[in-house]
Amino acid sequence: MGLRIALLLTTIACSLAVWAAPAPYFLWQGAHRTVCAQTSPGEGWTRISAAYVKSDCSI
């Protein structure tokens, strides 16, 4: 019984990974720099662009 549940949970986890998509990158502007990141680098940063697929924020 425990093996069946483990197998079922493993199958469900693997099938959910098929729908996973990469997180987008955004240009963030701080007081003195602009960086490309998936999340805000911290307080004081403003997102200044739409989403990019590449990690260097190019099209």
C-alpha cells in the first residue's frame, strides 16, 4: 500500500514538471545601476521593462 502511494505521488510530481515554465527576467533600475534579474534585487529597485526570456534581458 505504501509503495503504491509513493509511486502515485512520484508519477503526479513528474507529470506536473511537464507544465513548468522558466521564470521571466526583468530589467531593474536602482540608484546607480541597471540589472537583469528574475526577482527584485532588494529595496529601492524599480522594474523598468516587460518580461524577457534570456538572462541577459535580450530578445
